Amino acid sequence: MPIALAIATLLVIVVSSYFQTIRAYPKGGGAYIVARENLGLYAGLLAAAALLVGYILTVAVSISAGVAAITSALPALYPFRVWLCLGLIAFIMLANLRGVRESGTLFSVPTYLFIFSFYLLIVVGLVRYFAGGVPVARAKAVAIPTVQPVTVFFILRAFASGCTALTGIEAISDGVPAFKPPEAVNASKTLLWMGGILTSLFLGITMLAYLYGVVPSKGETVVSELARIVFGNGPLYYLIQLATVLGLTLAANTSFADFPRLSWFLARDRFLPRQLMNLGDRLVFSNGIILLSVLSSLLVIVFHGNTHALIPLYAVGVFVSFTLSQTGMVRRWLTRREGKRWWLSAAINGLGALTTGMVMVIVAVTKFAQGAWIVVLLLPIIIAMFLEINHHYRAVAAQLSLEGVQELPSLSASKVIVPVAGVHRGVLHALQYARSISTDITAVCVDVDPAVTERVRERWPQWVSDIPLVTLPSPYRSTLEPLMDYIEQVEQNNGPDDVITVLLPEFVPARWWHHLLHNQTALLIRMVLHYRRNTVVINVPYHLEK
């Protein structure tokens, strides 16, 4: 209980700190924006990297814990826990792809069910305990298989594990614009309500676990054991398990709201791919939602849906973003001195920065060997990725810029090369198009099959008399290598401004699955030529009937 009270105190401090952040950033003050604006670019990128990792882990941990509640009630499903996790992630993804309003309505009722059922468990559990109605099942719950000395490190590790209860508090300050007007006022009220509910539920469940002597066991969660002791195996027990699953699913849904929004900010600033800025037909950031689903699903698969294996990775990134955000707020208050009581706001955020910074160090040290090292190593790698993406976008912008351009580069008439593998309507159609764009045309046939090549030579004069046919030997039955060598020879004979056009005849089947019945040589040639300078590739489709 002393550890739980310390965590509850920390929770109050963090809620108070983010209350100040919402006041200062009424249009949304995520850790990335606050840290970058007040502490500089690299601090902002570190906060963004930590938040992205935290959002991904929130989905993986929440869904894994929700499935653990299912398998606690229905042990026969335990071997299928990974598939259940993937199914729930897919469900949340589809709900969010439907749009914010639809997902909000879908998840509102389970929220109240979760809160009501857990308060019911706490109240009934406390009443039964102090009334002397503790069931015999407690003897099984208090069985402890091993004994470990209670050291300072042991206590700090327990504290670090409990601090995962604070993850998600920053979500409200990230998503202020999603609230109804006045956005900042409603966000502040929601933050205070959330802090009060979270603190009371956390302390209540911890008190019950302490009083009843419940400890974790393989295959059953602490909440499941508590519910079984307090309510037996009746309907209320299954209500608690259902509420747990729904509540943890909602926790995962927080990431589906904030991960795409943070990705949009980073993509806007050219630190992530521009595709993450695209809005889908439901006006949601579909690519961000899908990316989060894929990454969290991979985590679930790698860690086999094991909550105990995922939690050591969980809190490091979150407390890094907490610390940077609150430090940025202190810098803002000291620099701008907005309002009459700016010093009080600075003190509150300073206390938040100090405490969350201490917790960040504690979590990193005590959980390092259990998996926190992965996140510690991953954060600089993600920052390096941000910088590389930004460098690429800047280089592209510089090379495409019209600044300093005096006149357009001159290009000479193009030489057209037409690779052919036979003489048929598709080839004749392509040659007809080639005649319309150039008078310098050469057809090329790679001798992969001598019999086929001989038939091409025989039929060519009958159908094409004005375009020369060049046969390229291919002793290793390769189409690409002889063709590339021929194009390089032609390029060597050309001037620096000459452009080679490779015109690819291609017949298009009437049905999509017909493509599977034909080779994709034209596609391979186009892929290889795509990266050659002074080379233009044109596909000339000939559409087949059903």
C-alpha cells in the first residue's frame, strides 16, 4: 500500500502538470509540440519517438491484458491468446477507420460499464472483508511459490511496474481539438475526472489485492482472482471479466486516436512519410491507423501476447515524454511569464518534471535487464530515422526548386527501342504508336528460345518492313541482361542530351486473375529501367476481350 500511495501521489502530480499544459496549449499541446517549441528540435524528436513507441506498446499491452481477462474466465482459450489479440486489434482498427464519431459512440457504453463494475467490485469486496465474509478461496490466493529479500531495488522495481498505471494521461492534452467547444475547458474537466477515477480505482483494486492476499498466477489475472473471491463464479464474475476486456480495449483505442495525430504532425514537419498526412474517406488518418495496427500486431506476435514480457518495455518511453513535456512547460513559463500566477504554474510543472524524471530513471534502471534496454536502444534509432527522412525531403525540395533556373534543359529527338518476344496484334499496336512519336525506331528480340526467335525473324518482314529487328544472343536464357547491355551501347553512342525511349508492348487480360497465368517480363523491365538516367519507359497496353 505505501508503494501504491506513492504512485497515486505521482498520478496527482502528473494530472496537475498536464492541467497547466492544456491551459497553455488550448489547441493541443502534445509532448512533441511542447518540447520542440521550448527545448529545441532534438528534444522534440526524442519526445515524439518516445510517444510513438508508447502508443504502439499501449495497444499491445492493453489488448494482451484484455485477452488475459478472457482466458482467465475461459481457460480453454489460453492457447489461442495471440489470435484473440490480433482479432481485437483488427476490430479496433476497423472501428476507427469508420471515423471518430462512430468509434466514440461505439466505445462510450463500455466505458461506463467498466467504471460501474469496478466500483462495484471494490465496494462489495471491502464490505465483505470488513464484515468478516472472506471466503475460503483466499488460502489458494496467498500461496507464494518463492521467497525474495525485500531490498531497495526490489521496492523500486515494484514501483516502476505500478507506474504503468499513469500511461495515457498525456492523451487528453494531445487531443484537445477533438473536444466540443470550448475545447480547452472540456479537456481540463475530462482530465480532472479521469485523474479522480483512475486514482480511486487504482487504490481500490490495490487495497483489495492486499487485504485478500492475491498474487499473480500463470493463466489468471489478479482482477480475475479478486472477482472470483468476491462474487464467486456467478454472473457478476463474468461481468467483471467482460468489463475488463472492454476497458482495456478502450485503453488501446486511445492510441488509435493519438498515434495518427502525432504522425500527422511529424509528417507535416517532414520527419515521417507524407502518406501519414492523408485523410481517408471518413476524414481520419487511415494510414496512421493501419500502421499502428500492423506494428502493435507484430509486437503481440513476437512476445506471444504475454503482458509480463511487454510491460518492462512499456513505461520508459511514456516517462521520457512526460519529463520532456513538463520541462518544456517550465521553460515556457519562465520565458513568457504569462498570467499573474505564472510562477505557480512553473512550480507545478517543475514538480512534474522532477518527479517524472526520477521515475524515468528508476524505470530504465530497474527494468533494463527485463527488456527496457530495447526501448533505450530504439529511441536514438527512431530519431536517426526522423533526421534521415527530413534530409531526404529537403534534398528533394532543393533539387526540384526553380530558384536559379534560367532556361529549361534541351532534349534531342528520342530514339525508340521496342523489346518484342513475338509478332502479334499487341506488338503491331505498340509499333504503330512508336511511329507516331519517332522516326528512329529499333525492335529488339532477345534469343531466349531459338525456335521462337526464328519464327519472329520469318514473320517480321511480312508485317513490319520499315523497322529494323535486332536479335540479341542470350546464352544464359536471361532477358534482362542482354537488353540492358544493348541499351547501354546505344546510350554510349548518344550525345549527353539524347533520351532513349523504351516502349514496352503489353497485353492486358480482361480479368485480374488472368495476370497470374502470364509472365510479367514487361513489369520487370520497367522496374529495372526506372532508375536509369536519360531513359523513358512507356507501356503500350493492348486490351483483350473476355
